[in-house]
Amino acid sequence: MSVNWQQAIRYLGGSPEEEQKIFSRLAKEVRQEILNIAKSDPAGKKQKPQHAKTLVGIQNAIFRIADDLSDDLQVGFLQPGQAYPARIRFSNASAFVRDDAQNDLRGAAIEVVPDQGSVQHFLMTNAECHHARDAVEAMATSLAFYKEGTLNKIIGITRLATHTGTREAYRIVKTVTDQARIPVESLATETYWSRSPLRIGSVVAKYRLAPVIPKNPPAHT
């Protein structure tokens, strides 16, 4: 039996008002951590708590919408046959700028500039399933691992467990660790997923960025 997504919505804290309070608190915590990173940097640089290292930046991309876009997705700037200026950023997922050979996910962010209305962003990584069950777990994970070093990693895992519980923290760390081990032969051959669904009008959908030439499957020994 299919489930109406609107009926399946569950708000953090039990209501839209309480959920908004939680989001405001999380936003405040993220801003504070960015300031903390800047204070620890000799140059006072404000660094992203995720996806800190840009691998490729494309300034002159074009975002084209399919001519046969279904009626239920034709919302706002999403109109059949339209094309808009866009920027694309490929990155490592880590909060640290480090060697690309180290285990890490890859990210893709597309910024679309429509003729009218707000700038739109589509965010993706090369792991299909999200490690977090909700926004609280996602932010708790990000905030737990924004510092390098073994001691900070232990402190981060402990901090994560205080937000999610020990069992859930173990699941999150294992998922993130396994996903970071995905072999990356080229940014151009990776598939990037939204992981979380996006609401477009009355439709909820996930999206992906698929390569023209997929990467070779890992060899079995």
C-alpha cells in the first residue's frame, strides 16, 4: 500500500514551531563552530565545517531542463526546455583540506540562477544513502568531526553519542567510514545522489547527477 508523503511527515519536537526552534539552534551551533575554526586559524580564515576543499569549480555551466519534464514537476523555474546559468563545485566531503588519496566522499553542488526568483542549490555526494536519520543527527555528525587528530576524533564520537545515543552513534560512524572507502577513479565517472528528498510542488523526489561514462566496477580478487 502506498503512503501519502504528506501524511507521513513527522516534525522534530512534535510540531512545526518546535522544529523551527531546533533548526534555529542548529544554525547557531554551526555558525559558532565556523567562528571557532577561524579563531584557530593563524589567518583567521572562516572554513566550511564540511566539504572544505574545492577540487573543481565551474563558473560557466548551463542548467538545461528536459523538454519532456512531467507536469507535476513544472514548478517555478522548472519549465520544459528552459536553460539557466549555473555554477558547479566538486569537493572532498571532509571538513579538512588534505590529500585526495585519503579516504573521503566526494560532493557536487550546483547553483542555478533563474531569470526570476531565488537562486537554487542542488547538493549531492557520491554515497546514495544518508548516514543521518534527520537534521539533528546530520548536524551532530558534522559538529562532532570538524577538528583533526585522534583525541579530537574520540571527543567527537563521544559528543555524537550524547546527541544520538551510543548505538546510533556507532551506526553513523560505521556508515560514514564505509562510505568514505568508496574508490574514486575520477570525479567525472562518479554518480552523485541527493540522498535526502526534495519537495517540488506536491511531489517529493530524490535526484542524482549521473556520469556519461560510469566508472569501472571494482575488481574482485
